[in-house]
Amino acid sequence: ERVFPVPYQVDFSVELNGRHLDSTKRRITWKVGFAHPPAIFPHLFDANENFIGDKNNGNNDNDNNNVGTIIAPYDLENTKEGVECRGREHEIILTWSILTGKAHIYVDSKEIIRHEPLEGSIFSTFSSSYH
């Protein structure tokens, strides 16, 4: 059984900061977070924030489509709001040079992708896929 994290966006910004022409280099920043599960699903956690599941769900059929997933109703009296729900937050930065085609992606100040186009293919598009 698992409670999936609830994502939220903290900030988004775009900077144009080329050395000679501002429009030649872009820096795009996303700040995102995942809500603290015990703050928004208090009925699924004990006082020590250990996951206990939904004891009141009453759904005992062995439906293979929903194995390991809990869809529980909100307990509106005990849920928290705003800053009280903030959990893990991350910063994702994409720097991209339009002239050279180079691109870098950083997550929490750690470079995870570096893209440098082959010689002669400066104007190739930058694309990447994640699994």
C-alpha cells in the first residue's frame, strides 16, 4: 500500500543571459515540491508519521487493478493547509545556448544531463526522454 506524493510548484523563472546578446542563452528554473503526506493524509499515518494505511476503507476485494494503491477520502478536520504541508522541495535548472546548441540540466545543483551537439549540427534540436 502506498500514498503517492502530491506535487506543487513553488517558483518558475526564465532568464535571457547571453554574453553579448541576451537572447542567445537561456536559463529556465523550476522550483517544485512534494507535499508532506502526513500533513495532507493524517488518517493514513500514526503519531510518529509511520504509514498505517486506511483501516476504514473496507474494500477487501482482490481487484488486481488497484493492488497496492489507496484512494482514501480526505479527513477535512485534520488536514493542514499552506506552509504546514510543505515537504521535499527541489530546484531544476535548464541552461541552453541557442548559438552552440549546448544544454545542461541540473537538479538540486547536480548536473544530470549534458548535451553537446556533434560538429556541424549546431542548429539541431535538444530533446531528451526520462524513464
